[in-house]
Amino acid sequence: MRLLDRRVANAVILLLLLTAPYWINAVGGYTALGSRVLVLALAATSLNFLLGFTGVLSFGHAAYFGLGVYGAGLTIKYLYANTLAGMAVGVAVGTLAAAIVGVMIVRLRGVYFAMVTIAFGQVFYYIAYQWNSVTGGDDGLSGWRRVPISLGFTTVDILGSDKALYYLILICFLVSVAVMAALLASPFGRTLLAVRENERRARFLGIPVDRHIWLSWMVSCFFVSLAGTLYALLNNFADPHDLRWDQSGDFVIMAVLGGMRSFWGPLLGAVIFVVLQDYVSSQTENWMSFIGLLFVLVVLFFPRGVLGIIGRKTAS
Amino acid sequence: MTQLVLFNLFNGLIIGAFYALMALGLSLILNLSGVINFAHGGFLAIGGYLAYMLMPQIGFWGALAVAPILTALIGIAAERLFIRRVYGRDPLYSLLLTFGLAFMIEDGTRFIWGASTVPFAVPSYLSSSLSNEFFFLTGYRVFMVALVIAAVAALFLILGQTRLGMRIRAGTLDLETVSVLGINVRILRNVNFGLGIYLAGLAGVLAAGMLGLQPTIGSSLIMPSFVAIIVGGLGSLPGTLLGGLLIGAASGVVTVFYPSASEAVIYVMMALVLLVRPHGLLGEEGRF
Amino acid sequence: MKSSKSPHSTSRRQIIKGAAAAGLAQIASPFVWSARAADNVKFGLDNPLTGVYAELGKNEQIGCELAIAEINAKGGILGRQVELLVEDSTSADTGTAVQKGRKLIERDKVDFLLGNVNSAMAIALGDLSNELKTLQIVTGGHTDSVTGTDCHWNVFRVCNTTRMETNAVAKTLFDKYGKKWYFITPDYAFGHTLQQGFEASLKEFGGTELGADLSPLGTTDYSAYLIKAQAANPDVIILLQAGDDAVNVLKQAVQFGLDKKFHIAGAQQELEVLNGLPPNARIGTWVFEWYWKQPGVPHLDEFVSAIRKRTGGKVPTARHWFGHVAVWSCALVANQEKTLDAVKLAKALENFKLPPEVALMPNDPFYRAGDHQLMPSLYVGEAMEHGAEPEDLFHVSQVVKGTDAALPVADTGCHLKWPT
């Protein structure tokens, strides 16, 4: 029964995402909003691979997100005006940085781990800010745009058509999410859950915990830097703020809001967070109070996130 | 050059003392209740704004005395309404809860007092440099560090010599046993939170003298406070004090040689400390 | 299954219902946002309303709102009523600013885009509006490249470039106060270009730069910089900070007693900063982009009193003026050309002179054709605790023509590419 439920849920979600550009205007949205939701949902899902499924909190994921943004932007602007090349470089840079940092920090736990991820994030932020001859500094990296992708037989005009961009982002999102889901269902994924539940016991069972955390970190940062490259394409802009700790905080909030323990939780969290913030900030300049109240209510009454409520209802 | 370094070291220590004041409040709350209070900066802002409102009526010294107390009362109310519901849970929840509260406080202060920076004037006898020999100090900074020393001394006195302090210290080590021994842990946590917020309010009044008083005044000061706690080590108040002074001094000295890195250096320092000593300088194993 | 009718879940539900009701009372239903008439002419303002730039963004908004009320009273644009759609770009998150810009242009179909105070956002929005072929007027972002290397055919700017500001005041500082200068510069493009502007002037006049330090944006403690400046013993200490950073550095400079020993000066200064300073810190020589007290300027008093009604009695600042000018510029050319076509209006705005009731300053400001930069007058003067009136915090000693202070178009790096 539950397997059928899950398959139905997956199918419904897939259907909604595939047809989004066609119904989103009717509900007062716009396609670019949907693209933004997907990019941030990918980032939040990647973070949740580490947070919800391995039990490790990172507050510095925006660093690798931001490296993806800059990697893509700098490539398209200075090296080779090609979207796929930009994406590849962005992902490579973000993942490489994550690999190096990961080796250094994997010994730490808890709040210390979270704070040291902030520290490294701030260092990258500072570099992006300072190196303004290359990155544009505080003014950001501008003067470039996403390049239509030529596939030989046709050209995908992601520059002119926001629907085309949406579907490119959707494809990347679905592939990434499928890979992460497959990893979580594998023995590796099961081990991560064991580490999350009781690290000491896992260690006693002979599981190399540090190595598993590093691998989880790597997977998580790989996909978050991919999300970063997509963000660069969406905005046609790279900005040091993309690397800051409050950007990281947004990812964490989306994961918790939607439900850390469930796979689609971060997607739902991203939908709620982005749409709500977009909508509420158009209605009132006091939107911060509403969003703040939302966090408070979620933490106090829905700690398992929105999906946690639904889960509890179907269970009883 | 060495003279310049020494002057900056001195000033850095003074600013470090200010960070330590804020961080001590945070640390008190974290140690006893396991709550990461991201709204600390918001309470700092409230302290500053309350002082600004009270100053025309009761003068600067009156505002300095009263505003932190009022802020602490607001903190105690917040603890009763919101904070106490996340005790015992993963610190992530307290972080998100207080993050939400911080948003509400920032918006609230903007709603009440406007987005404009409001002019906060300290008495003129504080607001000038001391003399030509001590040109590198201002009267205000000397006053600030004196106040911080007094506050820290009072804090350690309370913790070391009073029954309340003893209960807080015991609770930091083993709250369950303290509860079993008949101490009302609820009230203890409440008062402890109030004490921490008092320090935030005091820091707010001091900050308003040196910085522009506007709704985001707390948000730029909260990160260095967290860094101070981590550098010093979680669970250790002397560690927090040391952490604050260290990052202030580092920032000051770095400004002599490479001024644009003066903010980044505290993060580099935190990363280095954690890589070498994963629990901070004076932190204990097993806490978080 | 046992039914979970615990007392907690009931009270929990009640609280949530209460909160939801309170929230909904503030916000109307999402499906009713189209209370706007479809045939209004729409301006979209994408400006910070939260964060560090909230005050500046809000003041620009008030200026825009006044202009729109005035335009509607005079019959609107092309006989249609005008409305203003406002979105919060936030002060730091450019992704949000771009998102809101797209929302305004693509979903809300605004005819004109206005914004942003934050230079990075101004550039990003310029690129967006160029992609979507919408006329944009940058109200308050000062980085030079907006009308320089990042210029676009559809983007115009009201506020000055940093070079115009430094050129306006440099000679006065040099002649009156001395040749040896020390800079404390905020570490972002705005600060860098201000410093470069002053350095070019220094070189031209034969002065000396004793030193320069970069302070990170948001620095709270300027003691190190102020001590270094003092040790260098210059004639003038140049502080290039803006906004909150300016409040911080000036407050601390006065606490160090530097205003008694050296002359403090800089380029851009704003009334919002002077208002936020304690009276004894309102010092120094600065450039204002517009000021509310200008004897003899026509229509100024009406503007001041109209703004006072909207701000609860406070006088207008340059930010109010930027918003007011931006909206009126669009309305005037639209009514003049009898079209809303962006290309035609952009061409009409080139060399367009502001009429006196919009200019509110001497010397006939106009938009320069080569880079779309407004050439206003700049006000050099000294900050003061207060003048005859408590809100008069700046004593204007000299009015400089924008055309005299600006770089020639060829030196700005702007190459406009018009659509074919």
C-alpha cells in the first residue's frame, strides 16, 4: 500500500513539474518563478542529502553553490561562451573546493562542523568580493548572458525562451534527484542512515564513519554546485551574496520547512519558501515578520516539516 | 610601524571586549539550555532603541541603567512564549526558531522606529579623545571597556558567589541531576536567559554610541560573537571571553597590514583553531 | 487506532487558526491581485525596502508616489491613469532583485522600470530590462559603469557618477584646505571609483596622496584606519563611506577628535546620514546631489511641502528627488512623443531637458545623449549641526554644473548599441 502511495506521489509531482509553465500563470505565478523554485529546490535537496539523511548540518553550502555560479559565469564571460562548458566548469570548481575542504573538516561534529563550514564559506565570499578585477567584486559579474545550446540538429534557445530554460533546469533537477534517490536506496545510503541514527554504534560496527561523511559531503556539494551553475544561467549574473552564510541558511530552512526526513521535503520547502517570499513581499513591506513567524510556527508545531504532518495523518 | 601595531592591538582588544560581552550572553544561554540564540543581535538592537527612547527623559546614564533591564524583561517573555518549547531538541531547531524571531524583531524595530538611522548622542565628555599622548584612544572606548570589565566581573561574581550562579553552573554540567535535587529548572533557565539578554541589551546601548542606530545594527555583530564562542570553545565562559579578545586583537593587527581582510581574518582564525583543536581553545570534549 | 484528542493538539490548532486569521487580514487573497485596471500605465519600482538600504529605497519610493499623484492630477499619461507597482529587491540578494524585475516586466507588464539603490542590482536590472526591451531609469545606484561600460540604450540614470562628485569638490578642497590627502575608502566599486576620481584631480593639481586604506563594507570599528590617518598627518582626511558606514566612520572620527586637528571631507553625502548622526558629528565638506533649501529656485517650496505631507513632516532628501525626477521624465517624454514605445522614448530622452517644476535646481539638467547620464547641478558645502531651521544640516557654498564635472562621453567607456 505504501509503495503504491509513493509511486502515485512521485507521478503526481512529476506531472506537476512537467506541465508547470502551462498552469503557473493561471495561479498568479510566472515561469521564471518556477525555474527559481527548481534551482533552489535542487540546492536544498542536495543539502538535505547531508542534513536529513546523514545527520550532519552544514551552514556553508552556499560556498559551493556560489562557486558553481561564478564558475559558470566566468567561463561564459571570459573563456568559452557555451552553456554546457560553463556548467561543467562550475560543477568542477565547486566539487574540487568541497573535496579539499571536506578532508580538512570531516573530523568535526555538531555545531563545530556547522561553524567551520560557515568559516570556509565566508573565506570564499571574501575572495569573490576582493578579487574584483576578475569577479567584479561587489558590483557582481555582469555583461554576459546564457548561451543557446546547439545540439547539432537544433538549437535550444534558453536565452530567448523562458520555457526552454525551465525545461533545461527541470531535466537537471530530475536527473540529480534520481541519482541521489538511487544512492540513498543503495547500501551506501543505508549506511548513511545508520550514521545519522547513532554514530557511535555505527563506528562499533566497523563502519568508517569519517569516510562516509566525506562521501556524503561530496555528493551533496556536487549537486549544490550544479544548482549554482543553473542559478547563474537563470540570473545572467553572479553576485558575492550567493556565497554568504545567509544564503546557506535559506537552504537549511527549505529543507526543514518541507521535511528533513523525507526525500521530496526540500522541494516542497523550496516551493513554499520561494513562492511565499515572492508573494508576501509584493503585498507588504513587512514581509519579514510573516516569514519570521512562519519559521517560528514551523519549528514549534511542525518540526517534521509540512510533509511530516501529511505523513502523520496518513499513518493514523 | 611597531607603534602602529601596538595601538591597533590595544584598540582591537577593546573591540574584542565588546564582542566578548555579546558572546558571553550567547554563551550563557547556550551552555545551560542548549539554545543557539540567533536573535541575540535583535535584542541588542532593542537595547539600543530603548536607550534612545529613554535618553530624553532620564539622560544617558539613566538609559544605560534601565534599557538593558527592560530588554532582559522582553527576553524573559520571549523565553516563556517561544524558546522554552525547543529545549531538549536538536540545536538546529533553536537556531531556526531564533532566526525567525530575529526576522520579526528586525521588522518590528523598522516598523516602530522607521528605517532611518536615528541620532544617538553620548555625553560630550565621553565623546572626545583623551589627550595628545593617548591620541589613539577615545574617551568612549575607555568608558566602554571599563563597563565591559565591570559587567564581566559582576557576571563571574554572580556565577561564582551566589546561589543562583551555583545553580547555573551546576545546571550547565548536569541539568537532570539539578532538577532531581529539587531546583526549579524552568525558572532557572528563564532567569539565565534573562541574564544573557541583559548583556545583549547592554551591548546594544554601547554599540549605539559608536555605530549608527538602525534596524540592522545587530546583524553585523552577531557573527563575530558566534566566532568568539567557537574559538574559545563551547561550554567555557572564560573561553568565550578569551575568544572575543583574540578575534578583536587579530582583526586590529591585520588592519595595519592588510586592511581589507580585517573581517575575513576572524573566520580564517576560527577555521585554523578548529582544525588544530576541534573543540576550540578551552572547550570540553562531549559538549555538542 | 486511538484518537489523538489530547489537549495539546486542540490548543495548537487554535493558535494556528488565530495566526492564520491575523495573517490573512493583512494580505488579500492571491487570486485577487488583479484589482488593477488593465489599461493603466504602469511603473515598476524594484528597490530595497528591507535591509541596510531600506531608508534610501523607501525615500525614492515616496518621491515616485508623489510624482504619480501629480501626473494623475494633470490627466495621466496619454490620457490613462498611472500606477506604481513596488517590489522589494532586498538590500543584498541580487537574485531576488532580478526575479522581481522579471516579475514586474513579464507578469505585471510594466511600461517603465525604476531602480535600484544598490549598484550591483542596478547593473543586473539594466541587463534584464535590456533583454526585455523595457525603458529603465536608475534612480539611486552610483557605480560609474551603469552609464559607462555597462550602459544600454534603454537605461538612463538620474543620480551622479562618482567622477562627477569628486570633480565637483576636488578643487575646493585643494585650494581651501591643502595638498596632502589621506583616503579611507570602502572596499567596493563605488569607493574605488571615488578614490580614483580624487586621485586624478590630485595629480592634476599637483597634490600628494599620503596614503589610502580600504575598509570592508559594513566595518563597525574604524579605529585602526583613523589612527593610521592621523599618524600620516595629512591636510585633509577623505572619507568615502556611504550610508551606515558613513555614520559609523564619522561618529568615530569625532570621538577621536580628528575633526579638531584635520579637515574631514569626502564626495557624496546624504541628508539621511546627517540625520542619523549626533549633532556634534555633523561635520566636513561634502557634495550633495540635491538639497531642499535653495533660495530662489522656483517650485521648490511646493515640492518640499508636498513631501512633508507624505513623510509626517520630514523634509525631502536627494532620494525623494531622484524618484520624482525619474517618474516625471518618463511621463513627459511619453506625453510629448504620444507613445509608450521604449525605443522612441529612449531616443526622445536623449538631450531632454527637465522643466523647472521637475528640475528643482538651477542650470537646466538634461540627459546626455552619449551615455544617458543626467547632467544635474551638484552642491558643494559643509555639514553643520543645524542652520536657522532644525532640519537644515548642510550649508551650500557652491553649485557646480554637472557638465563641468562630468567626464566627456568618450572617456566613460559607454558604447550604446541600439536595436536594429
